Amino acid sequence: MENNAQILIECGPAWFGFSKSRTGQLDYVGKLAGPAPDVDGWQHLSGSAYFSPSFYTYLSDGLNTTVRLHVADGVDVSDADCYGYLLHVGALLAAVDAKDSLLAGSLYLRRRSTFEKFSQLSQFIMEPLCVEILFSLCYGRMQDASPSDIPLVFNMARDKLGFDPSRESLEQAFMRWFKDNPCTTLTLPLVGTRYHDWDCEPEVLDRLCDNLSVDDLVGHAAKIRRAKHDFYASLETTVQAEPYNPHDRNAIIVCIEDIRSKISGNPGVVKAGYIRALAAKVLRESRPKKMAYTSRLARIGGGEIVVQLDM
């Protein structure tokens, strides 16, 4: 695999390869196995700034990285469409690899015109997560994406779902899919967060920066950054059914360990928000006996709190 890769995209510990033929055909080689390849003498480029971990208060490990593009000597990527695609696709590759269906869909929407210029490559990259991406975009976000808005994703997911609109609705197709695929992983944002007590950015964490030393500013900043990341990653997150909810019997509530209390030594989760009602209905009705979902905090930022859960 590595021998065919003339273009490498580095996403932290993960590396993905592309090749380019003499006729200019761009092909996806896949995720590279083994240690990081030697790219000495290659051309090194930063990935597009349309995605950056700096946008987030917390971002899971697989995505908390700077995307870099490495091009072998003699390989021409100067064509505007090819160059733009390679700069933008790194974040999409990382999101799919991390099974972050919501972020993968959001990135696709953000640069849809770029990704659809290389539709076969984009389909191949997103295909393993296409059903989850479609669900997160159509049912998870407050800003709905209809199938007509995302034809590339919808066509892939329709085939994988076995969806026939003459026999069932898309909602019913997803219910059938979740019944038959209990190991599905979904990434979904919370709604109603402003009505609950969980504070994602308490001042107590900001005060860690008061201890920065000018004698080793870079070193101390790196330790604090790592400590804050590990602290967020350690927060207990629960996602479970709330059938006694008087407003919605399909409600799914999300609780997260309170940050101030954890620092004080007092354990306990507090209400952080809910899974959107449209998504909750599909999840609950597809598996009505399932009351709790294995879950983790995926990211915080851009006005969103996002959790990843296993069906």
C-alpha cells in the first residue's frame, strides 16, 4: 500500500495515501498500516483551515490533530480542483476513521462542491459510514438536511439501507436498519443545553493557565493542554431513555459528570441536554427494550455539545 502512495495525508497517528497517474487520475490508496512513513524531501503543506481543533473546547483524540499534506517529489498537484480536494479531504478522512458521523456529514456539506468534483473518491471514503452520516444530518441536527441536499450521501445510504420509498418511509428504513445492525455507532448533538445545569467551560479550568511559567512557556502550555484534554475525555457521560417524560415518551436524556464537582472530589452527573426528538424516536422505536446506550463525549465547540453512542 505504501509503495503506491505518492501523496500522503497525515492526521495525527493516522496516515492516508493517494496516487496520481501520468494522465492526472487521482486515486485513493487507503489508510496506511505500520509506523509513520519517511517523507524527507517531499513537499509539505498544511491542510485547509476550514477545519481546525482550535475551533473546539474539546475534541476526541482521533480528530484533535493538525492535518498535513505530503507530496512526493515530481508529483504535480497544482491543478486547482485536485489541490483543493487534497487539502480538504484530510479532515473528512479523519472524521470517518473516528466514526464521527455528524462531523463527517458537516464537513461534506461545508465543501460539497469540492468533494463532488471527485465523487467516486468521496463515495469510497464515506461509504463505510454513509448510513450513519445520513441519519446524523437528517435527524440529529437542528438544521435539517433533506436527501435532495446531499445526493452523494443519500444514494450511497439508500443502497446500503435497501430503502424503497414505495414500500416504506426513510424513518422506517432507519428503524429496520438499527434493528438489524445493533453495533452501529452514531454521533449526535445535544439540544436544549441552555435549559440545563451542565457548564462545559467553567472558570476553574481556565485558571490552570494562571500557572504558566515564562521559563518554559511552551512546555507548561503543552502539559496544561494535555491535562485539560484528558480531563474532558474522562468525564462520565450517560445517554439513556426517559419513557416517563410527560412531553415525549421517546425522549433520550444526556447527563455528563459535573466539572466543578469532579474537581472538588464529588462524583455525579447532571443533565446536559437531550438527543433531538426526531432522532430519539427512531432510536427508541427501533429497539424499545434498550434503555441505555454506551456513550462518550465526542466534542464541545461551535455552540454544540456532541456525544457518540453505540446502538
